[in-house]
Amino acid sequence: MFTSCKQQKTAWEGTIEEVDGVIVVKNPKELLYTADALIQEEELSIGVSEGPEKYMFSQVRSIAVDEDERIYVLDFKESHVKVFDKHGNYLMTIGSKGEGPGEMFGPIGIQITPQNEIMVNNSNRRRLPFFSQSGEYLRKITLIKIPPSYKLKVDSNGDFIVKHPIRDAIFREALRKFNSEQEHILTVAEVETNPDVFYFRFISGILFDVTERNSIVFGVKKNYELKIINPKGELIRRILKKYDPVEVREEEKKIMLEKDKIPPERDVKFPKYYHPIEDISVDEEGNIFVRTSEKAEVENSNYYDIFNSEGKYIARISLKSLVNIPLVWKKSKLYTLEEDEEGFQVVKRYKVSWNID
């Protein structure tokens, strides 16, 4: 917890203009506020390497938090959801591995829907099981028109926002919206990912999150540009930021190849630079948090750039949160998935406060 005086606002040197009906925000490299503008104080850690099994995780893929601050942890490998109260006490396990009612296999995402139901993304099995917050199995939606997805969220209108692969002559990825009847109503973006060009860790793709007001914030890994689509499907804002590219160092290449057990004789192609952005999340106030590829001073942590709802680059923080596990914001608290010193997964909660005038 930082105890410094509140940070003073500096002169923002970016520009905001309207181009063909779209607000374009161009940000400089410099922060609007100086360092330590957002303060995180760790107040809870869930997950052990030894001890009661109910506090152990195998392979967490998603976290959700409800209005009572209960914490839902989706375990991909175990195919279930463990639930903890706001103090970190184990409450129950929802679901189990299998193909029957209330069962799942290899789930990849979880969401507390605007209707206060627990939705699990088990789209690899063409289904979305729903549970009550007390753990009761309610129903399932069989995915007929919605393709298997990397990420799926439902908004307050009951529409599904889906990121999924398109396999044809060129490998592509799409971000699309479907209504509650699974009818396709909007293609937000399509990009080529070119999986054969570089080592798979550097495949490009789409990142997105959905705001409290059903707007979609998205970007593509290889470009530092965020776009905002309103609920009508209209592009209303583009947010750009200047940045210094982060070079892929030789020692990092060796570590990645060893970790992924890639044989030395395989001709692996690396790009010169990392992608500028690796994840996008939005908090309840509409602030946008972008995980960058820039490493922070603390070991195994990355910098996150913070943009306000207007699109101005206002601050940055460093976190150890694992890549591909989106940050979760609830009631001015931040939830992350991290690894302890032994490499075991732990869920962390931080109390968050702004240290600015």
C-alpha cells in the first residue's frame, strides 16, 4: 500500500477529434497522472499447494464474482466451479465432469449474467449450462447456430458476444453478436491470425470485453488500437496510443521453447517484437485496462495501461495476473489469477483506490 500524497494531474498531450462520426482519441506515451495513481492493497488469497483439497486448483480458466462478493473459480481440468464467500471460505462445488445435466467437460469460461445466473461456457461440447447462485442446475442452452468459441459473454439484453475461429482457406478469428435465438445480428470484426507464420505464442487475435451498458470494447493484439461499438452495433470511438515495441530476447525464446517442450530441430520462427497488447478488461465505471507485453520490475509481472471512459491514457499498474485470464472488477475490488513461488495457481483480491486529485 502506497502512502504517498495524492498524485497531481499533468497536461494531457493527446488529441480528441471526430472523424466521419467516430470519436478518435490519440494518446501519447506519457501518463495523464504520475506513477502510483491507482493503489492496490492485497486483502485475500485463495489457493494452496498443500492442505485441504477444496482450496486446491488444477487449471483455472476463469473467475467470476457476484453482488454478494462470492467468488466463483472455474477449473478447466477438473470441470467444475468452486465457490468461496467474500472471506475466502469454501462454500461448495458446482458441476462435475461428464455429459449429463449439470455436468461439463473442459469448460473455458464463466460469467454471472445480468439475470444473476451462473453461465458456464462449455461450447466445445456445444452447450451452455446455467446454475443458480446456490448451485442448483437450472437448464442448458444447446448451441446450434453459435459456433464453438474461445470466449463468450451474454449482455443484459440476452445477446451473446462470441469470439470464435473461422477455418477456411486462411485461418481467421471473428467477433460476432448473436441474439437470444442464436441468430447472427452483427459481425464486429474478423482478423487473420496466420498461425503458421510465427511460433504459436505469437499468433494474433481479437481481445474484447463488454461494458455495463452493453457496449463492446475490442482490439487486435498486433495493433495498439481499441474500438468501442455501441449496443446498436455502431462504431463510436477509437482509442490509440503510442508505445515502444518490446523486443523478443534470445533468452526468452529459449525459455519458451523449453517450457513448451519444442524439439531443437524444429524450425520455430519468432517475430522481432511482442504484440503490444495481450488482454482487455473493463471495470464498472467504464475504465479500460490493457495488459501490455512490457515487463514490470516485479518478477513475473506485466504493466497494464489504464484508460478512462473517455479514452484518455491516465495511469498504469503492474500485476502478476496470468495471461489469458481476464481481470475481474467488482465493487472497487480487483480479482486476479496468479502463481505462487512454487508455480501453483492462487486467486488474489485487491482493494483498489485512486490516488489522484
